[in-house]
Amino acid sequence: MFRTGLVALILAGGMAAGSRADTTAFRHPAFGERAAEREAMVREQLGEIRDERVLAAMRRVPRHAFVPETLQPLAYGDHPLPIGHDQTISQPLVVAHMTEVLDVQPGQRALELGTGSGYQAAVLAELGAEVYTVEIVPELAERAAATLKELCYDRVHVRAGDGYFGWPEHAPFDRIIVTFGAEEVPPPLIAQLATGGLLVMPVGSTGMQWLTVLRKDEAGNITRERTWPVRFVPMTGEHAQNPGAQEDVLSPKGEIMLPQPALTGNLTLEQVLAERRSVREFTRDSLTLSELAQLLWAAQGITSDEGFRTAPSAGATYPLEVYAVVKRVAGLAPGIYHYVTGPAPHEHHLQLESARDPSPALSLAAGQSCVAECAAAIAIAAVESRTAARYGSRATRYVHMEAGHAAQNVLLQAQAIGLGAVPVGAFDDQDLKDLLQTPGDALYLIPVGRPQR
């Protein structure tokens, strides 16, 4: 039986706006906006997709209408985007691939678990499916329902609840698509899959998931196959592997708010340096947002009257700039983020600088295996000219010393919370400066990950 504690039936009803037979019917302005960007998205990113119906749906659905307004300029890029509550809208290619594998036919009944922004549901509706979609975060369910209703996707029905249990009142479903990861397919979903039906879901640990396709034959037997390696946000709710509160990480300005720091650890620098070579090899597991926040706060932990941040070990204020180069951090799209603090005590957040996958440029800037394998890297830059305004000819010395202090603090904090980190950058490295697009003069690059045991 479906759990009713969070349940709120939001909307129901007709054909998608982009597929109405009556061309005089109302059409939301969003469908006419950014058409060239959608066409470029299909042409440049979806070359592996062969189903023309899926490509046509991706051209029609206004993806920008499903992301926060501040992120709409990034809506058609080749990357996922945060939508709040530690959730994301998937990369366009992943949406298209999952839709193609799902093989939805007009008139079929489709169940989606993990509504998120509502974008995937809109794509399914464009293919003629009657879509039932469940979202565990009530605020996201309400927002997605409002967006879908405004765009006249009347054949999409949104419900707030735990997707683990499916939507038994409307079972069986011809197609089931799951947009969160888990180690196994929840049994209630297999039970709600119709004979001859098909289910698509990311299966595996948070570090490595495979897009898995289940088919149920007429005798009720299940076969499965894997297609692509993917990384989706993990399942939440009482059946989550690591249950815990999910925070809204997107601020009203589009900044990604970070958890409050709680620095810990009593390792000495000598102990860390003695083990340094053991952390040059990382697993492929992701970091959590809290772990990244700890490392960033450790890099800069004091606020000056001028608003600059400085490492806790320094005796004065030498302005630093800190960046997070994100490859695999749960809840964050790959890219380069500028770390910003204040104005309130212990308040800190990230500002997205580049939404492109940083892996190729990062490997070019520092071609070591630990850089290629890391889940993220912290880059520390110090603007020497800014420091010179206060310290004159001593600025270079102070800048280099301060960057070193910050790198040591990151190293210590990483070891204290069970992560691996090693500074590999060099001062005034032009490749690193080009990667970050920073005015900083002194740079450290610190790859971070889960150490091989």
C-alpha cells in the first residue's frame, strides 16, 4: 500500500502542449524561447540517440522552464544542474538515452520515480504516454506540478511521496523509469511492472551505478541488462542506504549553499606528511557535499574586517581565492566553482563559474594519476596585487606563505575526516590559471578523494 503521510495529488488530465492537434490552442511562450539552443543541444550532444521521436521531443520541451531562473542560461549545456534540495536535473544526453531505452509508445501508462524538476516527465508526455510521477520532496513535487500545469502537460500526474513504493493505485505500468540510484531495484516496482513491461533505473553504489534495463516477459520472468555507467543522486526515504536529512543547497540567488562547517581532527602536519604518498591513489567513489564543505572551510577560516578570508594558521590577513574543481561530488554538477563566504558567521557557498566537465583541462594542467582519479580538487590562488596594497614589497612573500598555509590546512582536514589529499600545484602555473580563469598569482592544486585501502 502506498504511504499516505506525504501524499498530495497535484494535477491531472490531456495532451502535451507540444502535441495538440488543435494548433490554435494556447501555447506557452516558453516553447518559442531558446529554440536555437535546443536545436544546438540536439545536434551537438545527442549524436548517439537514434530514435527520431526522442530527438523531436527533446527539441520541443523547453528545458530552461524546468530549472531555477538564475541557471536558465546554462539549461542547454552538456551537464546536470542543481534544482534545490540536493537534487539535480539530469544531463540532456542521459535524459535522451533513458527515454530511448524506455521505448515509450503512445497511449502507454508510464511511472516515473523521482520527479525532480518535471523535465523527464514532460519528455515522456511528448511521446504520448500517460505519466504518473512521484517525488519524495514535497516542495519539488509542488514546483514540478506547477511548471507542468503552466506548460499544459495535462497527461502528467504528480504525487508527493516515497518513490520506493511506486504508485500502486494506478498499476500495472507499461513502463517504469527511476531517476535516483539504489543498490537494487525496489521490489514494489517490479510488482507494479506489467507483463511485457520495461523498467529503466540506475543500479549500484553512489560511486558506480549502471543504467539497468529490466524486462518482464509474459510468464512474469525478469531479465536485465546494463547500458551506461551513470551517477545519479541516491535514493532517500526510509529505505535509503544512508538515510539523512537532505538540505536545500540552492540559494535564491542561484548560489549553492554549503553545510555549516564543523572542523575536526588532531593530526599533526608531520603525521600527515609521513602518510602523504599513500593518498596519491583514489577510488572512484564520490565525495559528499558536507565533506567538500569541510575542506573548503579548512582552507580559509577567519574573516577580516575587509571581508577577505585567511587561513586559520596565519597571523594577519593575506587575501586568498579558493576554487572547487568538481568531478564527482553528490548533488553537484561537474564544473568549476568559486568558494565564497559570509556575510553571516559560518555562512559559505559556491558560485558556478564553468559548467563544463573539468576533467580534460585538469589532466592537462597537472598530468599526475592522482589528478586523473580524484573526485574533486581544491585550487588556492592569492591575488598578489591586492595584498601589495597593504603590505608593499613583502606581498610576494606573504602570498606564497599564505597559500602554503591554506594547502596544509586542507591536507590536515582531509586526513582528519578520512579522505586523501596531496598538493601537486606550483606557484604561478599558467595552465592552472587558464583552467580556473582566475586573476590569482599563487596557486596550489590539491586533488582530493577516497584513498585506496
